[in-house]
Amino acid sequence: MRHQVSGYRLGRTTGARLALRRNLIKQFFTHERIQTTRAKASAIRGEAERLITIARNSAQGSDIDKVNARRLVVSRLGDNQLIKRLFDEIAPRFVNRNGGYTRMLKLGPRMGDSAEMVILELVEE
């Protein structure tokens, strides 16, 4: 039985899975669009949207809230340059949007192994 088993294992060990998710999210925020498999895109989509929401909501908070939000995101991604981009460029675009910051476009199967390929991108208003 699969009771209370959540998340995508992606055929990797715990450390490799965390590293893969962290790298995919970093690339996603850097390029604002990535091409990957559907399983990997589904695995990172929720976490990426949560990080955008944290950055978006910190804009209305006090200075302490802003620092705490940046520390929380840094603990998950570990890249200060990317954090500046997320908080200063990406999050302000979604101030009037209540979630749904990403879009998945299906591309069809990959030639080598028939894996479902998608493009995961940030939604433009």
C-alpha cells in the first residue's frame, strides 16, 4: 500500500535526488525556461512556485521578514546571485497573480528512450 508516500523518487538516491532538484530549480530561475522530462518537471514545479510565493510575499513584509525570506530561500538553493534575481526580477512580476506562475508545454517523446518531454517556463502576463 502507498499510504502517505508522496513525491517523485526519479530512480535516484536521496542525495542525488536533492541535488538534481536543486540544480533544475537553479537552471529554471536562471533561464526562466527549461526542457526536461515530465517527471522531473512535475517534481520541481511545486517547489519552484513556493519559492516564488515566498519572494513575492516578502515584498510587503518588514525588513526582518525580508531577511528571513531570503535566508529561507538561500537554505534551499544555496546561490546568492540567483536569490537576488528571484527577489528583484522574477517575484515582482507576479505581484498581482495568486499562484500558477509556471506552464508546462508537452513536446512529445524523446527519440532515445521515449520519455515524455516538456518545456517548463514562467508564465508571462
